[in-house]
Amino acid sequence: MNQDKTDAIKDVADLARLNFDAQELEVFALQFDKMLEYVGVIEQLDLENVEPLLHVVHSENVFREDVAEKSLSTAEALANAPKHNDVFFKVPKVLK
Amino acid sequence: MTESIVSNTSIVETNSEYEAVIGLEVHAQLLTESKAFCGCSSDFGALPNTNVCPVCLGHPGSLPKLNRNLVEFILKMGLATGCKIREHSIFSRKNYFYADLPKGYQISQYSDPICYDGKIEIELGDGATKRIGITRIHMEEDTGKSIHDLDIDTLIDYNRCGVPLIEIVSEPDIRSATEAYQYLMQIRQIVMYLGICDGNLEEGSLRCDANVSVRKRGSTKFGVKTEVKNLNSFRNVEKAIGYETDRQIALIKSGGFVTQETRMWDASSQQTKLMRSKEQAHDYRYFPEPDLAGVYVNAEWVERVKSVLPELPMERKQRFMNFYGLPRYDAGIFVEDKSLSDFFERCAGELETKSADRFKAVSNWIMTEVMRILSDRKIGINELAVLPKHIAELVELFVGEVVSSKIAKEIFSDVLANGKSPKVIVSEKNLAQISDVAQIEKAVSEILAANGDNVEKYKAGKTNLFGFFVSQTLKATGGRANPRIVTEELQRQLNAV
């Protein structure tokens, strides 16, 4: 049972590129249990005809007009890049 | 732009035992001024990493704000394809790690896309049409561009990152590679007529993935499908789908079975190759995008977009056939390129006498003389400096037998070179065709008198000398004698000898 939970957490962690050891996974499993238990209280309510709440503040149609504005300079854009060649961002090769 | 249909007789089209079931996912890059969620220019071809800002670079704390035209443009596409428009829709995050997407997720629409349940009509040979269902059309953002072959590292240009896309997902209604080609062609024409995408497959403003499966004909159950990617030209779409259906049928016939996987079309080997199997498929963990407000499209907005929708390619094609009396072929050629069909209409509108035969003559002139020059110079009609009025004049000059078609072609070169009106060129260079019978009668009798020996040979049975007499007479009149009258007159005088 607990193994299933830690496996599920590990899957999600892998997708998020996070590494945890077995002990950490156990701790998370316990913590997640508590959180789900807490949120699970809601299940006592009849939510048959209630739409999921997507935003706390209900707002729609917040637009910007389609006008091109000034962008960063390339030097500014690259300033925080771990690796660049003054024109491009550089990342480890992903294709052979 | 006119690319003939590759005749691709895959097994599916000739084998009655199996049929292909194909659905297409088409991405169209929108012609907005700025990106989907920030004010960076969406210009194609700018220097690398010049159209970027904290939002599209995914800097912490930056917030997206939706470009109104993204909604406006997708509504045009939705309404042009008969889609239902959802009043309330939202954006979701599609999460995956790849360096061309600095946020770690793509903003897209997942459940409840803004447009759904539409259709596109395609033509199958002789004007029969088939309806291909549209499952959904949704909004999303493009990724950056990775360059793998210039450096030991992968180089990334984020100019394209955040440029708005729409994804058009079809129902699995397509039954052959040729139908897939026709469907894609229709989408391309529609987005271009709507002015929301430049329709360029080679440059990637239109991209196509295909879901392909096969099944026994008559079966209602779907077979296992593969997804085929990298279809970056019309030719490749047809070839790749043809190849993939053949591959699946051969596999099944030899006792094997198709596995659900993603394959990539490799144009150099003309094969589809395995990219990833289903086990390696992504889990995108979609969830509602908390940084963007929802989109609400009321009836008023829908009506306003509807009222400004232009005439669509299929409608225009029908009108060209009905109103101008053009053959389906001619109408199809023009409609494929909106500018060219606009040009035809402007030329036809400049005709002094508006009649079906003159419309057809204009059509012939554009399809032969004008399109030959466009293809020689590799330009579009809008880059050719010629007035529709001059094309109409020229066509009327030769339909009215004022000049021969040979002279008309010479005049056309002049018109292109110096922009003068064909009528002016005719009078300045004295090119008007001689249709005065008395004048031609005189020219013919002079030629016959000067070639007595050949007249005798002709009378003795060497009738192929007739062409020689024609060309001699035309030459004597500087090419201006009406060939029809020359022929009649020669026959008359030779018979009388």
C-alpha cells in the first residue's frame, strides 16, 4: 500500500526532474496523506452541480492589444543564461 | 505555389480488403503583430534572440496577458469551418521539460477548446465533395527554435517562443493520402483567405501531424494508430501517409500487429521511422493556467466576426464557375492563390465587353502567359508590375482580331518592359492586324506571282507547300496580316489558278 504511494510520488518527481531518496519519499507519502485527508473533508458535501473553481478572482477577457512593443536587447536576454555565445542560448546537446 | 498532386497509388487505394483511417492535426502560426502573451514582435526572420522579454523567456515573476487578436483570429477560423464557439474557455499548462520552452510548460487549451465540432469540405476528382469533420480548434503558443548542428552544444533562439498558434484537429474521416492532401490544401487556402496565416509549410507556418491506422474495409472498429510527424511539405504529407498505411497493411498481412507509437517521416530514405513508443509517451499533467483569465465570447462578438468573414475558397471557386463560366480546372487554379484569383477578377472587370468567351480568354492569358512569367521569375502576382486594365485590353485586341496571338505576346513583353498600354503600343508600332480583304488579296496574288514554280508544284499535288505560301504572305505584311483571311484568300486564289 505504502509502496504504491511512494511509487506514485516518485513518478511525479521524475516528471518534474526531482530526485528524492527512499526516506524522503516515505516522509512525502505521510505528508501527502495528511493533506489529502484534510482536503477530503470536502467529499462530505454534495458537489454534483458545482463547477470546479479555477480562479479565486473571477475575471474574463483580460486582453492586451496586438501591438508589438520593445523587447529586451540580446545582451539583456542572455544575461542570466548559464551558457551562451552572445547570440544564442546554449544547452547540452539533446540530439545525437 | 501550384504543386501538382503526387500520384501515390498506395495499396490502400488499390486494395479493396483494407482501408486507411486518418486524422490530421494541423498547427497554423498566426499573423499577429505581437506574441500570444507578451508584447514581443512575432516577426519571422529577425536576428536570433531579439524578440524576447521576461514573459516569453519564462522569468520568475513575469505574467502573461492574452493578445486579443489570438481570439479574434481563431474565431475567424472556427466560424469559417462551421465550428461551434464555446462561450467560456480557459487556458491550461501542458508540462514538459525541453530547452525550447523555458517556462517548463506550454500554455495551451486542453479540455473545452474555444472552437469545436466543425467541418471542411474537400473535393475528390470530378467535383464530388466530401465532408471532413473538425473535432476542435484551440489556441496555444509556439516554442523556440533549437539548432543542433552548428555547435558542440545545442543553440536556442527564443524569437518564435510564444508566437500564437492554432491547432486544428480533424475527425478520423480521411480515408487516403490523397484525401489528406486535399484536406490540408483546403486548410491552407482557408487560413490564407482569412489572412490569419501565410500558409507556408516549408517555413513551418503550417505544420501537420497525422494519426494513421488501417482496418478491414467495412469494419466499424478502429485499428491501432501511429502518429506520423515531420510532414513539412504537401508532397511529404501524401508520401508519408501512403507509406505508413502500406507499412501497416503489410505488417497485418504478414501476421504481425501495429503498435501504438510515434513515427517520424524521413524524407531522405522515404520511410517513417520509430521516434517513441507509447510506453515512453509523455504525461503532460495538464492543469488550468492560473496566470491567465478565462476567455468569454458572447454572441455579439461571434456576430461581428461572422459579418467580416471574407468569401472562402470553395465559395469563390463555385462563383468563378457560375458567374464567369470558367471550367472547374481554371477556377481551381485561380482559387488556390487568392491574389491570383483577385487579379483575374480585376482583369475580367476591365473588359469592355463582358462575355463568357472573353472571361475564358482572360483566364487562358493569365494561366499561360502571366503564370509562365511568375514561375520564371519566381514571384507572386502582386510583385508583377502589370495593370489588370492592360491585360484586358490585350485580350480584347486579339479576341477582336486586331492583332494575332503571336503579336499579342510581343506586345505583352513590351507592356511588361515599359508599362505602356497595349492599345498605345499597337498604334505606335503600327502593329494592328491587316484584316482588309482587298489588301490581303493583293499581297497573296503578289506572292503567288513571285513563286510560279511552287504554285505549279502545289497544283501537281505537293499540297504541303500551302504553309510556305501562308508564311511568305505573313512575312510580306510584317506578320500583321490576319492569318484566317490569308488562309481563305490563298485557298480561293490557288483554286482559281
